Amino acid sequence: MVSKLVDRLRQENELEGAPVQNGRRLTLVGERPLPGGQRADVYLSLLNDDQAEFMLVCRRVHPTNPRPVVMLVPSSVPLSVENAQLLRSWDVFVSPLTTYLNGTRWELPWDRILKRAADRETKEGKAVPEVYCRVITREEPRPLSRAQYEELVRKSDGYGMFIDGMTREASCRDGKAEPRKSKLTAKEFGILSDFIQAAKPMHPWSTKTGDSCASSEAARRLFEEARRKADVKLGRYNYRAFRLHKNPHDARLNSYEFAPPEELTYCLILPA
């Protein structure tokens, strides 16, 4: 079934090169010559039910020397505003087959999909900066270039909580005191970013990082150690930004939530 779809897409879109199976649910259908000597890679992805996994697939096929990528999917993939911006910055064009193919002609609307391809290298006469990382604060999440990231790091002491996923360094400050700086392990950074992005009560073992731990107790200990490094302790069980929700019947079922007070400025940097 998939091979017949690939053959038809190749024929009706004048794709060159041999198709390549890249894993069980991803196929390089071919490449399409573009004006100006450019070329576009065309992929068919069947791994679209999880947004995070789909973004990883798109990141993996985004070449080192960027050129447009058309990612064909069976139907629309719901994307956050932040992820949609990232895909645009990578020149990855997500094209649902149910939207673009009418059943009689399977030709893709290249003028629309690759509208930016002709001037991909420039934007308003300036080079388009490559996305280096993503930043999450109280404002709208946004992508950053390398220069913007370095400028933000220079201002990190101005934040009450600053977690840098590029270096896995965390700092927090209480009042006007000097920031307390710590080094996070990869898993500690992972579980903190899971909680911050979820912004809802969760058990540590219910997070993506915690689920990979050997046990629920190991996930709880991982979270507590990471929280200790990145947050200000207010009492025996209470921390400033990561709120404890006690279970009255079983303390092992306590949940936690990233719920920083209004006066706390925070910043989480995620690798692109």
C-alpha cells in the first residue's frame, strides 16, 4: 500500500532519486529540483500521533546544510505555535495528503508549499538566523538564534530561576541574594523541563523522563534532587515554584506542579 503511494507521488511530482525506507514509518520519497539550482527533499511520515516524536523526526531529516523539506503526512498534525514556528525556521513544510490530494491528481501544490524556497537564504535582505534553541518564560515561547541565546545568558542573573538546557546549568535566587548555581544531570534537566512545560499537577513517574526510571520511587527521588538544585526551599516540604499537592491517604502518591508565584521571573532554555 505504502509503496504504491510512493510510486504515484514520485510519478506525478517529478521526483528524482531512489526512494529510501528510513525506519518503519518514514520514507524518503525523492527530491525535487527547484528554481535557482536548489533541491527539496520529500518525505512521507506515518509517525504523527505524538507531536514531540513528530518534531524529532522533522529535526532528524533537517539536513546539516539546510534545504527545503516537504514532510507528507496522511492528515493534519496539530502543532503548537512554538513548534510551527520552528518548522518554518527549518524550512520544513508539513503537507497533509488529505488536504492537498483530490484523488484524481496527486500533484502537490509546489507554489504554496515552497513559497519561501526561492528566497530561503534571505529575509528582507538579511540572512535568516538558524534556530539554536527555544526559550520558555512567562511570555510567549520563542526560538532563539545563537547570538540571542548568548545575550540571554549574559542576563541570567536577573531571573529568579534560570535553567539552561544547553549547558544544563541552573540558578535560583531568593530576594536580592546572589544566585545559587548548580549543575544538572541530563535526567534532572529532563524531568524539570517536563514539569515546566506541562504546567499541571503530575506524579514524577508520569513525566516522559520519570517514566524511563527504574521505579516510581527512583522517579520521585530524581525529581526531588532536581528541584532542590533549581528552586528555593521555603519549608520542610514546600518550594517556591514547584508546588506540592499532598495525597491525604498515601504520601507516595503526592503530585507536584510548576506554579511559580507572580513575582518570580523564570526562564527555561530547551535545545532546538
